[in-house]
Amino acid sequence: MTDTPAPDLKPSFRSDVTVDLVKHAASDSDVLWAARVSTAGEQSLEELQKDPERSKGLINYLMRDRHGSPFEHNSMTFFISAPIFVFREFMRHRVGWSYNEESGRYRELQPVFYVPDAERKLVQQGRPGKYEFVAGSAEQQELTSRVMEDSYRRSYEAYQEMLAAGVAREVARATLPVGLFSSMYATCNARSLMHFLGLRTQHELAKVPSFPQREIEMVGEKMEREWAALMPLTHAAFNTNGRVAP
């Protein structure tokens, strides 16, 4: 059976990202038994049956003094839908992360594209390391939406034209922009996630300032909400100690 492209796909536009926690083995007690094995050996397994609340001081100590390895004995897998340019920044995080992304070689890519909404600040001011973003004018907002949507439509029409002519997907995809939405599974542990959040989100409690692109910060905020529900004591210690990964 021949895999033929759908002839009437029309581009759609969105300004959000989505993050779904699809699998996890993560709790505050994971930090405790991993930490206590150094002094208790096999008796550290007793932490599995105890309330981690009683040992939140230990979690805070580990975070404060940056004893990081106990925060690695857990796992979270997220399914993320975001523009390709977000994933290209995301995959700079390599230690403690595993990724599998949708492939433009093996499937026809769907015409869903990113267009920022009115809340997205459009104008960049300052120099590298001290960027500030301010809201754009109504004219800049209209221009951004119009130009991006027109560009997306033209690029996807070119992509479909090439597919219809029998050009391989892995070649035809070169016409598509990084504003195209993609999807991936991303698996991490709490320590690697904390490092990601320290760099890719802004927060009033952060000791070290960060200047993330807003779109990857949107992903980070959604991941953080899921993690905070799984490991509330660890999340609280992360905030208390300046949002610096141990």
C-alpha cells in the first residue's frame, strides 16, 4: 500500500505547549533510602514504609549542602508537544535525560505551527546576559501573526507539493520551519529536572538569575507542577535553597 500525503491539510496555529506526565516512579522517600544507605546499609529499606515528612530536614540538608546523588533514584517520563525550536534548546540538557522525538523521516508532519499570543513580549532590549523583553505594540503583534502565518502556509504548501511529486519525506521536510510543532517523550530524574528548571525558568527565589526563552519556560513550568505534586518535600527544599540543583 502506497503512503500518499493527504492533499487538503490546512495549517493551524497555536500559542500554547502541552506537557503530560505519562509514567513515573518518584517520591520523596526515594531520596531518603538512597541517602541513608551510606550509614544504615540494608536497614535503609525501612524508609519505604515510613512517612517522608518526618525526614524533611534530611532532604533540606542534602539540598543545601549539595549532596546530589540521592535525588537521582527516581524517574519521570513526560510527553511534550511544543515547537521544534523549543526541543532544540531542550536537548542541550543531556546529563540525566533521555529523549525520543517524532520523526520527519518516517511520518508526514502535521501542519500545526506556533504563533505567539498577545501575552508574549515581542521586543528585546539590552545586551547578552541582561536581556529584557517588553510588550510589543498592536502593530507589531499584528505583523508577527500575519507574517508568521503566511510563511507557515507557504512552507507547508511547498512540503506537500514535494511529497505529492514523490520526493522523500526526509528531503521534503527541509522546507519546514522551526515553528512547526513536534512531540517527544522526555525522561529524567529529579536532579536533572532541577538543573533544567534552574536554567529554563525565572523565579523570585532563584539565587542565580536566568533568562530563558519564554516558550521553553512554559514547558518548564508545566513539568515543575507535575514534579511538585510527586515530590513536594524535595520541591520545597529546592525552592528554599535558591533553586540550585544539588
